[in-house]
Amino acid sequence: MLHPPFKLLSSASPVDAASGRVVFRNAAACCEPTENAEDTAPGGRVRLSELDTNFYCSVIGTCLTTGELRKLIARFSDVEGASDLEIHHDAVRLATQNTAVTKALQKALDHRHAPVIQRLSKIHDAPALTACWEEALRQGEIPGAYWAVLMHRKATAELRQRAFGDVHMLSHLVGAANRADIRRLEALERDNIELRERLDRHQVRSLELLEERDKTIAGLKHELIEAGNARSIASPEAADLALAARARAEEGERAAALIAVQTGRRERAEQAAVAAVAEANRLAEELEHLRQHAIALGRELAAAEAQLKLNAGEAASGAGADLDRQLQGRRVLYVGGRPSAMPAIRDLVQRHGGEFRRHGGGLEDRAGLLASAVSWAQVVVFPVDCIDHESVDNIKRICVRQQVRYMPLRSAGIGCFAAAFSAPPADVGGASPSSDRSICPRHG
């Protein structure tokens, strides 16, 4: 990001000698919206267009579901066949460039989180607003509270920074619960099987009780008809028959009540089974995503292990041969990433006969130098976790125009870089400029 909504320690002001805390310069400059009473939203709240654009990614990804976002962006762009990630990127980009998209997002978010906005509108000071945000974190009511706090007229720059950081760290904590979710999935599957078996037994029992009730009612009707026609029977005998008929009627009522109870239990069991199936399907999707992630990590680990073996002087493996074949004589441009990882990646490229250059993606170098750097390169790589959406679109646009191949990396580590160039050429070439149909060479 060109201007992140929080200050990095490397770019912060000096440490205060009295308190020992880092003193930020202009902490409110990137998080405090412009003060204009005429442009505020209904109820005195801040408009989305006044908020720093670096918040758009977290607001859109946290406060709207993928289905709602796809339906909204379909009014401004073609979403046919696009993935959720591509739609998210388009939404962030359009929100920074198109006021109509910004207004549509404002309206959709206000409508979705209206109850929370109404509740927080009664707060008139920053400490109470901070307490509401902390309570929302404890209760897990993040989307509505995040939107309402960011757009509240009494929210300070420090509170917006804190809310942004809390939401950012929650995304890292999701992975810690994956193993527990897998165990929960297995338990739910077992419960689902048990509930289905109990449901089948209840259904069989309910049918048996219904048959018994019908037989009892039919027998009572037959006995009443016979009692009415048998006028020659003595009075004591008629009374005994009446008592017997009344007893059978009471027994039929008890059977009907028991059937009603069993039917209620069956309906509740069916509802629980449906909910268990839905939860099992959701956890199965998460499990599949984790498996794919584990496969990617395995490839990166194998590439890193191959490099360690090469550094230790062992014979070149298949991964080392692939790196030699794909890096020998190649000019590689690395955009973005972490400065601490650059020396290792540069040594890897040069060790396999390639040339290496790095561009900060607008963070450390001027953005105008990117086009000339791309024209020098034969392959452009960039990590998607250490570069902002606007820089990614700019890189793709320039690579398409200059017919230079680009490769997005999952992370900024050397293992991910080595794994990308250790794959067969057909796999690595999958990120050619011609395959990106969302970038127009002329209009971007």
C-alpha cells in the first residue's frame, strides 16, 4: 500500500525519552476523514468517500458477503466467470476511482448494518465508542461494528487504527482454529449419522402408532354400532360395554398424544440433521482449502530443501535442474516484497545464472521507474501478500503492453520464489500476460 492506515516502526518518529513509547508523526493524517458538514452521511456520520482508501480492502472484505459484493459489482462490471478474489480486487479498485461505486457501497453497507449504526449513533464520545468496539470483539460481532465505528463522527484516528489492526490480526487467527474445525467436522459427521438412525427409528415407530390408533378407532366405532343395535342386552351389560368403550377411547387419546410427541421429536431431529449437513459441507470446503494450501506449502518446502542441499554441496536435484533451466540467462524483476528477503533471492537467481533487479512497487522507488524496469526484464514476479491492489493492476497492465511474462507469488519468502521457478515450464508459463483477460492493453 502507498499509505497504510497504520505507521510502521521503521518509519515512525523517535522514541519518547520520558515514557519509552514510540511517538508517531501526523498519526491522524492517513486515518482522519476531512471535516465537512455538508458531505457527511445521514445522522452526521462520515461518508465512505471521505475515508482513506487504504481502509477499502478491509471494509469490503469484512462487512459484505461475497454474494452481496458479486451482486453489487455486477451493476458496474462483468463478473461472469470471475472468482471471489477478482471481484474483491475490482471492487476495491472501482471504489477508489468511481464515485457511483463508492455511493453504492455506502448504501449497501448502511442498509446491511442499520441496527448497529442506529445503536452506535447514540454514543457521543470516543471512550464509549472504544468500549463498544471492545464489546463487539468479545462477542464476535465484527462486520457491523467495524463499519459503524469507522464511519462514526466521534471516531478518532487512534480508534480507527486500532479497529483496522484488530480486523487485520483476526485474519491471522483463523488458521489457528483450522485443526479444531476439522475435529468438529468429524464429530458433526458422527452426530449426523446417529441423528439419521434415530430419525429412521422414530419414523417407523410413528407409523406403527398411527396404525394402532386407526385400528382402535375402527374397533370403537364397530362396538358402538353393535351396542346401539343390541337392544335386547340387559342394562348392566350395556353399562359395562359403555365403560369399556370409554376406556378404549381414552387409550386412543393417549396414543394420539404420544404420536404428536413423537412427531415433534421427529421434526426437531430433521431440522438438526439439516443443520448438521450444512455445517459438515462448510467444514468440508474449508478442509479442501486447507489441503490445497498444504500442497502449496509442501512444494515450497521441497524447493527450499533442494536449495539447502545445493548450498551444502550435494548433487543438483530435479528442482535445482529446473531452476538452472528457467533462470539461466534470464532477467528477473522482483516488485514489492520484504527487503530482508531480497539478498537471499538475489543470490539464488545469480547462483543459477540469472540477473536480478528489484522494484519497491511504489513504496521505495518512484512509480515512474516501473515501466522502464519491466522493459528490462524477461520475467516479473510479485508477492500478493506484500503489495497493494493498485500496484498489482499497474504491473499487469505494463506487462501486457510490453509482452513481458509476470508471475504472482503466494508469499514473499524465498521458498515460494524457488517453488515457482522449480515447477515445469508449462506450469510456470500459466501466468503469461495473454491469459489475464481482465486487463485491457489500451485502457487498463
